[in-house]
Amino acid sequence: MKINRSVVLPNLITIGNGICGFAALVKISKVRIEGGEFVDYGFFATAAWLVILGMVFDVFDGKVARLSGKTSDLGAQLDSFSDLVTFGLAPALLVVRLNMVYNRFWWGNLVWLFGLAYFVGAMLRLARFNAENEPDPSAHLCFKGLPSPAAAGCIVSLVIFYFYVQDFGKSKELVFLTQYISPQALKAAVGWIPPALPILALVLGFIMVSNRLKYDHLAGRIFNRSHTFDYFAYLIFGLILLVTLLLTVPELILPLAFIGYLLYTPAKLALSTLRRRPAGAFQEALEGKPENGADADDDLAAPESSSRMRG
């Protein structure tokens, strides 16, 4: 097999993504537990930042490949394997490892299962993407299911925020809060994050393979379509504001960005479903009345006919 020189740089960038994932796994394994508490827990935050760095590589490898005008099957396979390590295995292990200090046998088993569900969801999502991938740019305006980098971002951004608050004394941006809340109270307020991560991992694993939820491909929406001048101006100033905030308080902005992206599509789908329902339908459903005087058989047949229309 010969490798065209024009795809060497994109493939090296993709390998950089995989290296970040491997480095994150190494950092996670370095955390020790003594007396029911983590020792050197800063490795967790380092691993989370390495996953974020892997996302940067993941963004640019495809862009560089398209700019060079050459793509390859080797690059596509490298991309999937790197994504599986960085956005599948590393976040799953991070979730499991963070919950090893809770001395409950049943919870430990659940954490393993939920972490496995996330990993399997990422693996299935990447396999489906490879099987259904099309070169046409118009096919990349949305994702079927949550992309694995975004799913990983939801987990690692919360980990980054959690340890950001744990190092309260080192966080200059949080010092002003001392006049309103004590450091101990603030740390206790975010104590729910580690035990909540396994449940989030389970949900993310399912959403990654969901056919119903279509997530916007933000870069594709911006660069693969024509826009008005006003849109272009708003985009420029919005990006300037976003970059400024990311450079100032990335530990606060990253969780808001990733969780917002996660919730946007389900919220949009729920709102569109509510708007399609006739007025008073929910009240009639609560009262057990058929809509528009229809009999019970028609009421039972309605969901079947509506699903045919949507299908």
C-alpha cells in the first residue's frame, strides 16, 4: 500500500488525537487511592484536558485533508480508532476511576456497566458513521445521534469544572465568591458531579446511537452554506466573545457549551412535538377524553397513522 504524500500531514494530526487519548489513559492510571481518598487527583483534570486537546486535533485533521484535496481510507480508519480511544475509552475509564472511592459494592457494579454502556455506544456510533459516511458535503450538515467528541466533552468538561472548584484557593476567578459563600460550601455544592457522571455516561451512550436525534454539524452549517452579511457579522463578533471567554474562564465555559449542545436538540424536538399537537390535547388526554369526539378505536389508531406520516 502506497501513501500519497498529501495525506501524510492529515494522518499525523489524526495520530496526535490518538496520542492524546493514550496519554489521558496513562494519567488516569497514575491516580492512587489511599485511605478511601484519591492521591494526586490532579491527574484526573490533566487527563480531561488531554481529551479536549484531542478534540482540537480531531477538528483540524479533516480540514487539512480537505484543503489538500486528498482523503484516504487509511485516514478514515485512523480517525475512527483515534476517536474510539480518546472519546470512547478515556472518558469511560475516567468515569469508572472517579467512582472507585465509593465503598458500595452495588454502586461499583453499576458504574462499570454504565461506563461500558458509554464505551459501547461510542464504538457503535463510530462504526455506523464509517458504514454510512458519504463524501458529499451536504450530507455533513447534521449528525445522526450525538457525536462522540461532544459526548466526551460533556464528561470531561464537568470533570474539569469539578477539580477547578476543588482547587478553590488556586482559582483567582472564584476568590470574589468568598464574601458570599465559604470554600467548603462551594466544594460541597459540586460534590454531586462524580456520582452523577455514570448516569450521564449511560444517557450519552444511548444518545450517541439514537436515530431520532439529529445534531447540527456546526462547522458544516457555517462553512458549507451561504449566509447573509448580518449572519457573517454576528458570527465574527460571537466568535471573538467566545474565544475571549474560553481564554479567561475555560473551566466555566466548556461545561456550559457542551451541556448546552447536548440539550439543544432534545429541547428543539420536544418543542416541535408540542407545537404539532392541537390545542387542548393534553387536557383531554388527562381527562381520558378522545380528541374531537373520536371513538376509542380511532384514538388508538392515531399514533399508528402519525408514525407513518413521520416515517
